[in-house]
Amino acid sequence: EVTINYRHGLPVITLTLPTRSERCQFTVKPMVTTVGAFLQDVQREDKGIERAEVFATDGSKVSDATLMEVLLMNDFKLVINNTAYSVSPPVRDKLSSEHATEMEDIKSLVHRLFVALHLEDHQVRKERELLQKLDHLKEELLPLEQMKARIMDSADAKTSRLLWVGLALMSTQGGALAWLTWWVYSWDIMEPVTYFITYGSAMAFYAYFVLTRQDYVYPDAKDRQFLHYFYRKSKKRHFNVERYNKLKEDLAEAEESLRRLRQPLHLRLPIQEISDKD
């Protein structure tokens, strides 16, 4: 009761509608129409059809996403409501290798045309999504940026204060040594004292290297102390540094995606070489 004939190169599936008991023809495009689309057309034609499925000869269900071109290569079963129909598509002559290659080229050309026609809509939709994501990320980052600025100002002030305190202590130490050398004692007495002070400073610098694995360079030491104050202040004010860094990375990634999306098409797609066939 289900027959398949080819007319003008397209398969025409003829079946009987269960409600009206009428024969109805459905012309499908094998390379475009899917099994699900064909079954929807059948159900749309007869509202009394509650179930329409396609099964392979071994009893496995055929996916709705399967192309009709693949389905018509073998026998199958069409189930409408509670009735199963065995369908045997007519055997078509096999295409020659040259004809098959031409068909594949046509399919590829159709796919590229489809992509080109819908690329602008996809690009506009993708750009809108990226802009919404950027706005959302900036809204989340705004309070964190303000809190980070306050914490950085506080950490920088403490670091600068520590540097000035160090300078004051070194100046005080130099003045005390000079006073002890020229006014209280003599150089013969103060020379061992200065030696041990110098040796103690060298030990302190070496201990710094052992603990940090870095040379005691003033800019690096200042940055390290700044980070120490920054993280301690962040913990005190409940500033989530990991969350902030993650948002910054997402923002940079979204901006890069938007920049690439707005580039001309020939700068985003690889150049394809077109070779002429004999």
C-alpha cells in the first residue's frame, strides 16, 4: 500500500491516509528532506494520525535527523498509528564515479551557498550575544574594580610608608654609629661592631633568598611587599581575587571574539584554492 516512484528525478511516496482512506502523494527532496520532516508532512496532511515512525528491517528505529536519501537506499518499515507497512524502494542505477563526484561537488556548493546566505544573520545574532555578555561582565566587574582600586591605594600607601620607615631606620643607624665612633668610643672599638652589623645584614639578605628564591632587589622586594598587603587587605574586605581574575579573562575573551567577528570575512576565513578541472 506504500509505493515509491521516481518522477523528474525526485522520489514520490504514495500512501493511504487512514482517516480519509485516500491515496496521497508526497514528493521529497532526498538531499534536503529528513525523515522527521517527511513524517511531519504526513501527520499534517491527516490530523487523525497520532503515531508515525520509521523502522529499519532489523526493528531499530530510524532517527528523525536521517536524510531521506539514506533511508531510500534500503528497505524499511513505515508505522502509521497501529499499522506497519513494508516499503521497498526501487533500485536505481548506480552512478558512475564521475557523476558521483559531480553530485558531491553540487552538494558542497549548495552547502557553501546556504552558509553564505545565512552568514549575515548568524553574525548579527552572535554579535548581539557577545555585546550582551560584555555588558553583563562589565556590570559584574564594576563594583570589583572599585573595591580593587581602594585596596590597591591602601596597599600602595602601606608599602610606601614601609620604605620610608626603612630609610629612617638606616639613617638612624648611621647616625648612631657615627656618634659612637667619634664622640663616645674610637674606631678601634666600633670596627668589630660595624663588621658584625654588615655580616648580619648579609645573613638577612641570604635568608630572604632562601625563603623567597629571589635576590633582594629593591623593586622586586617592593612588589612582593605590595602583594602581601594587597592580599591581606583583600581577605579582610572579602574581595574574591580568583573571581575577579576569571571575570577579566572572560571579558578579554569576549572582546577578542567580538573583534574577530567584526573583521572582514576574507580576513577570518582561510583562502581556498580553486583548481580548474579538465
